[in-house]
Amino acid sequence: MIPTRTVAPRQSREPGHRRKFLVVVDDTPECDRAVYYAARRAAGTEGGVVMLGVLELEGVSQQWLGVADLMRAEAHEEMEARLAKYVARARQVAGVAPETVIREGAMAEAIGAVIHEDRDIAILVLAAGTGKDGPGPLVASLAAGHAARFPIPVTIVPGALTDQELDGLA
């Protein structure tokens, strides 16, 4: 369940803290746009970036124990590699060193839990897809109501923007 009213106030503006931008890392083409924007915003505001990889392993628990463990380990390895790719990208474009977090479970609940646990996270950054299928499943689900439960603003970056256009906005 997504924490709602019980979420403690954000600490990102208090002494010894800094505002962090949360980016959900996935295998969509537009993910790079969210990472780029968040990294540039963090660098420009002396903030930080947290990259979240969510493993939605619905069928894993129904497998035999050894098979389930293997599937879980493979999924973690793939996510670690994806996160490493985007950490390198953030360092390249903005000189920031993002934190990484991997969670298992439903996407909205994982996002809510990370926000709840790290009170320096102040903005969730997502990128909208550019294909004919719409903005993408994460943006669509947040637009359908999940975003209203988060205690922070959600920034949706248009997936078609270039690096130069994002530089002008970040």
C-alpha cells in the first residue's frame, strides 16, 4: 500500500540535507530523458538523484524454490546493469553520482515506499513516451490517480525533447 497522510514532511531544505530527484529506471526509450533532466536539475540546484529500479516479479513466487531464486537473481542482475548504465549517463551529462535502489513489487507501492523512507526526495521525474501507444504505462497509471497519493510533485518530461531542449529547461 502507498503511504499517504502518514508520510513525514520533506527534509530537503533543512541544514545538512539536499533535495533529491527520484527517477524510475526501466527499459523504455524515454527513460533516458527522465535521467538526463533529473541529473541536469540536480547539478544546477546542488541536489541529488535517486534511481529506482522496480522488479515486478508476479510469477516468480509460483515457481519451485530453486527456479524462483534463479529468476529473482537474474532480474536483479539485469536491473543492476540497467541502473549502472544510467548512473554512468548521469555522471557524463551532469557530473552527479546518483544513489540506486532496487525494489520488488508493484510499481506505485515501490515508488511510495522509497519516497516515504528518504525524506530528502522532493520531486519524482518521469518521461512520457512518444509512441502511438500513449505516454507509457507508468505515466498513464500515475495520471489515473496514483500520483495524487504521493507527497511530492511529479514532473513529466516530454520524451521527444532533445538534450539541448532539456538543458534549457533544467
